[in-house]
Amino acid sequence: MIAVLHADHRPRLGPVEDMAEVRYATADTLGDAVDGADAVLIWDFFSGALQTVWPRAKKLRWVHAASAGVDTLLFDSLVDSDVLVTNSRGVFDRPIAEFVLGSILAFAKGSAKSIALQAAGTWEHRQTEQIGGARALVVGTGSIGRETARLLTAVGMQVEGVGRTARTDDSDFGRVHASTELASLVRDVDYLVLLAPLTDQTRGLVDKAVLAAMPATARLINVGRGELVVTDHVVDALRAGVIAGAALDVFETEPLPPDHPLWSMEQVLITPHMSGDAVGWRDRLADLFIDNAFRYFDGKPLINVVDKKRGYVPG
């Protein structure tokens, strides 16, 4: 039996419903649905309801998250248990990579300024930047980071990675640096792209010291998790001209409060946590879960098994 935690939108799981009992539940009713369930699909991936009803999940063997990040899902009792956790790694790779490239192009070609001038009916000739040869440092060397590196390399950018450990001759990044060295790596960066999972090691990774080390012409792009940056330090850096701009798709508090100073900054691009949500994304998430469900009931190895101690899928 499978329990599905959803909010307003319910996934289409027809093939799964043909082979197992499926109980759909919201946060308020998950307790009853998870009682006796073998598996739980966390479709509402920002919900913490599973932790609340955990004492009733006595037969649970598998939890699947309809997201790449699992930081909002993992809690101590789940981490310490024998329950397998899988995620939706791979579904968002290309959409997020394209979103990063789009953000870079928006900055380089002055898109926000062009839109403002058009709205004002103003003809103002300007020069723009080229991205060929620009240096991008991608923090996060998982599947999304790798797809991003391949796309940025394809348009002529110089790309290196930042991960848990340093290494050379990486197939996608060439060189990967250790995240502990980030402040010394950003001194000549044009775009600092954050795609790392949220862990104890990456929380607050981009702080005042890292921002101060970046060139005044550099831009920050965060499509990972809001907590990867110290938001107040980013605001201060933008106000002081320490960095030239920021494209932010994720925030510590979502939705971003309407009175937050980031809204009024001309050099900031704000989007509502949508970088991976290309047309058809829900269907792709459901298809991945359906494939894993068939594997589960056939006794085959599941794909995208999360290392619960690390908080992501290794490799």
C-alpha cells in the first residue's frame, strides 16, 4: 500500500493504482493514510507532515520525494531508520541549467533595462556584454550542476566546479575545488552559480567573506536553496556595490515577504522557486515515481537512493 502526501495538486499514478492500494492524503489526513503503508510519495515536498505522523508509519519501507532536494524531508528518526529514501534526481537537470543560462544572458544583455526603457518608450542605444570567455563557478557537482556545466561550456564560458572534495580531470568541470576554499576561488569569477544541496556544510556558505572576495562586476545566481546564502549579507553587498547583481529563485522564507528590500533592487532578478518547473514537469515527476514503484514491487533496486547521512544521491 502506498500513501501519497499532496497539497492542491494530485499526481497521476494510474499504473501504480492498478497494482497497489493508493491512499491520497493532505497533511491533515496523512496519519491515517500512512498507517499500514509500505511506501510514501511526498508530492508536497515542502511539507513536514511525515515527521509529525512518523510513530504511525510502523510498516514503512520506502519514502520517495518529488523533488531533487530532500533537506525538508530528512529528520533524525527517518535518517536513523532502515527506510529507503529516493528523490527525483534528473527531472530538473535541463530546465534548471537553461534557467541559469537565461539568467546569465539577462544580465549580460541588460534585459531588465531594455524592458524598462521599452515600457517608458525610450530609445537608448547601449553596449552589452558577451558571455563567451566569462568565468562561471558552479557550486554543486551533482546531476543538475553537471548539466549546467555542460550547457555553459557549450556557449563558450569557462566553467569550474565546487564540491565536497577537490579533484582534477573531471569529465564535466575539468577541475573541482573544495567548498571550504570558496572565498579564495571567487576573486576572478563573473558568475557564481549555487546548485548545491542544503546540508550542514553548505548552509550559509555564501556569506560576507565570500561576497567581499568577488569582483564588483560579478553576479550571484542561486537556484539551489535559499539557506545556501546569508541573505542579509547579500542585501548589504548589493547595496554597497560589492557585487553587480543577483538572480535569486530560492529564499530562506518563501514566499519572499512583500516588504523585503530585495524586491526594490534594480540589479536583482527575483523568481518564485520555479527554475526547474518547465512545462510537463509534474508528469515527469510522476513517471519517475511510477518506474520506481514497479521496481519496488518487483524486488529490483530503486534508482536515486539518497545517502540519508549526506542528504543527497551519491555519484
